[in-house]
Amino acid sequence: MELLVFGHSGKAILFFPTRMARFYDYENWGIVDAIYDRINNGELQLFCVDSIDNESLYNTHIHPADRICRHIQYEQYILNEVLPLMQQRSGGDIEVAGCSMGAYHAANIGLKHPHIFKRVVCMSGRYDLTNTIQTFRDLFDGYRNEDIYFNMPGQYIANLSDPALISSIAAMDIVIAIGETDPFIDDNRYFSQLLWNKGIPNQFYVWSGFAHRPKYWRHMVTLYL
């Protein structure tokens, strides 16, 4: 697995790519340049990781159970290889962020491991991949199992009951941003309210228009990262 690291000091941000995108896309789209001054000044470090969505969640050639298993393998790579690198290089706070499908990855890993991350920033995301939303299909074709459930933030948050876990999640700074005409707007409203229902504060920002393109994300990262 390849990744790019930008910066030499400051808070470390795990940055998940968009749907089936690559570790270099945020650089190519000018999103890294949008916060270059803060990177250069030692305020933050970006760890742009690669994606295997085409092997896991979007792989229609394998059974849905195998799709989620492959996703879990990817998550283990992040937890066991990427995070130790980030901790070694930062020695301080670790945050997680992503755009589009990357927002799902950020929310999912952040909410499951609140003891690791101080902040979660989700831009233009989708938090229950089992729902069909306009042209965006159920990524598991109607199949359900426990692995799928425990990797859908839009599902498992509703049933959280452990006070210690809820308290740990509530201690994180959670940012959710979405365009008002984005197909995922209702999913985002529901997700934000789910968190509030559990006493988990979150900042929910609705942008005008679609706002699901790099030109918007270039602006979002200046505000939220």
C-alpha cells in the first residue's frame, strides 16, 4: 500500500480518499495546496492513504460477505500500519477526515475507535452504504450480516448503550459538511440527529448547491481541517 505524507510537524490527519480514488488525488486536485501554508508552518501533517474500494465495497464480482471482509482487512492495515507511523511522526493529536466515500471511512473508523482520534471531519459523505439513494445503490445488494452492521455508522450509532463509549465519542470534535442539493443530504441530516440523540455533539454544515466536487473540498479543508 502506498501513501503520501505532507508536513513535518503538528497534528496528524489521516485523510481518506474519495470513492475508488487514489492516495495522490487530493494533491492533484489542489486540496493539499489549499492548506499548504499551515502544512509548511508545521501546524499539521496530512497522511493521504490509498483506497481498495474497488476490491471491497464496490467489488460486484464477489459475494457481499467477502466485500465487507476485504474492507475489514483494509481497516486493519490502517490501524496496524498507518496509525503507528502517524503516532511516530506526530507524537500528539491524531485526527481523521475524508471527502465523499472518504467521509464514510473517516466516520466509521473514528466512531469505532474514539480513543485514538481527537477529531473527525466528514465532507460530502454517506453513512449507511446499505441504503439506495437515487442512482447510488445498496453496496451489499440486500445482503446483511453483523460485519456489515458494525461498519455502518448510520446503523450502529442508534443502538449504542455503553456510557463509556458514548462519552468517548462525545469527547471528539465531529464535523459534518454536505451540499444542500447533494443526494446524501437526508442521510447526513439523519446521521447528525442520530449523534445528537445519543448526546454526541456535532457540527453540521449545509453548503449551498451540490458542493460535491474538489473545488468545494478545497474550500472546506481550509475551514474544517
